[in-house]
Amino acid sequence: MDVKNIGVLMTGPVMPYLRENLETKFTVYKLWEAEDQQAFVGKHSDSIRAVACSPAGRAIDAEIIDALPKLEIVSTFSVGLDKVDLVKCKEGGIAVTNTPDVLTDDVADLALGLMLSALRQISAADRYVRQGMWPKAEYGLTSKLSGKNVGIVGLGRIGLAIAKRAEAFGCKIAYNSRSKKSNVNFKYYSSVVDLAASSDVLVVACPLTKESYHIVDRSVIDALGPKAIIVNIGRGPLIDEKELVKALVEARLGGAGLDVFENEPHVPKELFEMDNVVLLPHVGSGTWETRKEMADLVIGNLEAYFSKKPLLTPVE
């Protein structure tokens, strides 16, 4: 089926491979390039039947859905769905797809990297050498990862992949999830505070929903204590960032490895000079191999939908 005449709204910049392939196959409207986005949407609303969105772009909320009367499908360049109003899409009969599974390994790998880097201060030690400090004094001692108690908030695909990797380091795994999992033998905590109290490392890997917003708050941070670290590879608002910064400044928390933040791309400046904190620019799935697979899913889902074939990764 020729889909070139079908209009696809792109809400934000994406990798060239995805943008170029979408432009080759569909008629693409780039929302982020418009000076007046509301007027832009209004002008092209009758032509737009699909949205291709990403975490870096505008949220697909009720306002934009109402402004697109011909919208039939939202294909998101992410596994997370916090930028899509799923209730509104369901009410309007709008299909939604995401990119699960293909990014699981990359995000889990990065979580382990953040654990190691925060505990062993790899980034800080690298700076120490580059700044010519080594000849002047030995670098201070750090903390090992092997054998640590690792608590995971959210034992979905990514959480489970992190658990398996941490087990290879001899870590003891426990978790919190909406319900106890029957397919694992890890210790389950129904309370995030109780999980934190038993953890040396707390990894935040759950989806961002209204219920999980600030799931890591002051009480969770205090339960972790001054020797533990937090790693977040989920979404920034899962952690109360102001409380996290205060705890790090006051040395009530041992450290952090953060790939995501509450107000990306803005990061609290207080964290910049902390050797026990590792900061990354939301690159959990940021490898060429995985981003290409994600892009292929976005395109494949759009092609399948308009060819009246089963969606590759529908969100039920």
C-alpha cells in the first residue's frame, strides 16, 4: 500500500535514520520547527492521521488529540508512555504503539554502569587523572559493588534484566512492584520504604504514572541512609529531585547515578561538583544498534496500521 499521502506529525527531533525514513514513506509535519505550534497543527489537522513522538517532543495530551480530528494512531519512539494520554486515545479509538524489549539490554547495561561508576567513582577518578592530580596524591578509597544488597523498584522487563546482571556480581536482589512476581525468587517488599531500608543500592526502573510520581521521596531517601546510593534509569519525576539534592548536599545519602531528571535537559547545579554523583543525558537506550531497532518499530507499526495488518507492538 502506498502511504506517501498519509500525514504523520513528528513532535520533536529524532535520530536522522528515523526522520529520513519517515519522510521517504509518509508526508511528515515537523511540529518542533513551527514558531506557532497551535496554528501549525490547526493548518494541517485534516491531513494528519498519525503521530510519531518521542520523550524529547511535545506530550500527546488531550489538547493536541482534540486538535487532530483525523488522528488514528500514535507511535512512540520509547518504551515509556508517560508522554501519551492513553485514556484519551482509548476514548477516541486511537491506536498506540511503543518500542518494548529492544531497549531492555541497553538500559540494564547502563544501570550496572551507573552502579559501578557511582560506587567506585569512576568518572571522578578519571577527572582526577586528567587534571594531573595523581602525582600529587593517591586517589581515595571507594566502595565495591560485589555482594551489595540491590533493591529494584519495578521488576518489569528492564528491572528483571538489571537483577540478572547484578546477580552476576554476587548481589542479593529484592524488589518492589505493584504485585509479587510468581516467576522469581527475589524477596518482595510491598513498601518502597522497607525495600530502601534493606538496600545498599536502590534502582528505580518502574514506569512513570500518576501513582509512581515521586515514588522515591524523603522517607525513602532517609530509609536508604548515608552509605547507600540511588540509580535512576526510569523517568526523572519518579524521584523527588529537590529532596534528592538536599540529601546529597547534607550527606544523608551516599551517592547517585542518574540518567534522567525532573526537568530535562536542566540538571540541578548542586550536583555538578559531587564526586559521588554520576550524571548522564538520558542515554539509556542510546546505542546505534538499539535506536535503529526502535526506529524500525515506529515505522513498522505505522506501515502495519495503514496496511490493515496486525500492529507489531500495540499498547493494550
